[in-house]
Amino acid sequence: MSSTTKRAIVLVLDSVGIGAMPDAASYNDPPGCNTIANVAKTCGGLNLPSLQQMGLGNIAPIDGVPAIETPTAAFGRMAEKAPGKDTTTGHWEMTGALLQTPLALFPDGFPDDIIQEFVTRTGRDVLGNISASGTQIIAELGEQQRESGKWIVYTSADSVFQIAAHEEVIPLDELYKACEIAREILTPHHVGRVIARPYLGTSGDYTRTANRKDYALNPPAETVLERLQAADVPVYGIGKIANIFNDRGIYHSTKTKDNHQGMEETIAWVQSEKPGFLFVNLVDFDSKFGHRNNPKGYGAALEAFDEQLTTLLPLLKQDDLLMITADHGCDPTVPGTDHSREYVPILTQHSSIQAGTPLGTRSTFADVAQTLATFFALDPMPHGQDFFSTQNRAN
């Protein structure tokens, strides 16, 4: 492995958007989406002392998180340049791979030819094939699925083919194999992700398990992860990072069951003093609270993250690079359960980045990739401007 002692960490607060982008209406978003601000308002204010000290409240008004005079980090927001508002396109863009053609959407369900090929190749029939909330469709069809042994297939406003099955009816290995088959079928149709959605329980009390697994398209271009790998810099993924990139550029992956474990693994990695890049996705904000229209739970999850951030920050060395951001929005206070096309916050600190620097509104998430490329002395990425160069700050 590389002899460099440099360390960088990117924490992705999945779905923690910070205000609607100008083109949000074209993505059928309800008016007024602003995930973190609306959550804070609904909760009567949020208590986020560590994020506040870093400058979160200096990016936009957030109840309970006022702006401060001397933030400890550079602060701003980023716009997504690529078409989309989902996990895949957001993460790809922040690693420097910008999607050019929108991923395919199937709001009325998948065509008969796709479903029939899936049924034929997996040997099981299908229930659903509609756009739905995952928890809702399991509540509605879970008992029928258990009795029949069929797959529950559903989609959403994102480019996803989701397959739900009770773990005691269809073994996980068979579910994962079905997802691999679906991935083969759907790749020519430009569907972003196939997702295994196993669940347990009995009628009226079904619960999705932590055995979710994502099968994504390969990124549309070389990512900074692959460049780091080529430069012998180890890349560690925590959460669903490896799934999003099909393990490309990932040296080691750690799966997690929730945000708390994700942050515990992050803290342990920092304490281990391993060199390299740590890429972390904290999905609970999105999966447990955004999609379930639960702003109070969302707010509590943000406060729990901030508490663990309070533990993490003193462990960082002066030359460690930290970036905290998000991949899209998912406002739990507006009608619907879909993602929202929002700006995302960016907070970054390093000894070469002056504390309190306003980064403005960046034109692409790819600024994260460019910053990593600069930090690890790689050739420049084709998109984005790094956070080290004061002349590159957005207006």
C-alpha cells in the first residue's frame, strides 16, 4: 500500500438537503422543499452544537442553529449538475463522474417484457410492480408474499428496481441472486439501482432488515476512487459506499446496520491512524425518516449524529481533511415520500483551508472529488474546483 500518511474523510449525511434548487419543479418536487430547515422548524429547533461551530448555520437559516462569527470550518452549499436527485447520481458526482443522460424512470411500473424475463429467469412470479413506499408495499403485500413465495417488485420516483422478500420464505442468497439477474436485465435499460429489500415479521408487524444490498450501474466515468486506487492510496467505504460503486476503487468495505454504527466505525478508523481515504454514507436520515415522513425522528437522528461528531472532531489531526456533505434531499415535511432536488451543505476543514471561509454556492458536487485529487497530489479531475484555492470560491 501507499506510504503516504495523508488522511481524508468524507461523511455523507444521506438526504440532508438544504434548500430547493431552481429546477426542482421539473423533478416534480412539492414547493418549499428544504430538508434540514423544515425538519428544524417542525422540531422547534435543533441542537447541533458541533455542526453549528463548523458553520452549518452560516449556510442557510436553520432554527436552533444560528450563524456564528468564527466557524471552525469552511462552509457553503453545492448544486448538483447532473440530472437526478438520487443516491447514485449524487455519489457519482461527488467522486467526479457526472451523469450526462438521466437514468430511466418507470413511474407506472416496469414493462411486461422486463417483468416476464425476470420471472422466467428467477422461477418466481411477481407481486406489485408499482411505484410505492417500501414500508407501505410490504405492509400491503407482505402476507401475500409469504403465502405465495412470489417477489414483491416496486419502484419509486428514482431509477430503482426494488425486490422485497421475507427472509424466512426466500433465503437471502436467492434474493441476492435474483437482484444480480435483474441487474443484467436492466443495465441496457439504464436503470440506476437494483435493491434487495429483505424483511422479517408477521402480518401487521413487518420490518425491513439490515440485509439490504444495492446493485448499481457502473459509474459513467473514472472516479477519484479509482485514481486513488491507481496511486496506491487505500479507500475505505463505510455503509453502502461499496454497493454504489460496485466496489470499484474500494480497498476495504464495512457494512453497517445504522448511523450509530457508521459513526462508531468512523471513530475507530480515525483512532487506528490508518492512512488513506474514508468514505462514509449515513443512510438512516433518508431510509428511516425522510422516506417515512418522520421529521421528529429525522431531527433526533441529526442530533445523535452531532453528538458522535463531538467525539470525532478532537481525534482529527491538523493535517487530516474532513468534508461533511449530502447527496440529495428527502424532505419529510412535504407531501410524498420521494427524494427532493436540493442543494447540499458542504463543511470542510484542514490546516490549509482557512477556518470560516465562505465557499458560496458551488456549481457541482464534483468539487469534493477535485479537493481530494488536490489533497492526495493526483492529476486534476475533469470537473470541479477544489476548496483549497481561494480564487476558485463561488460567488
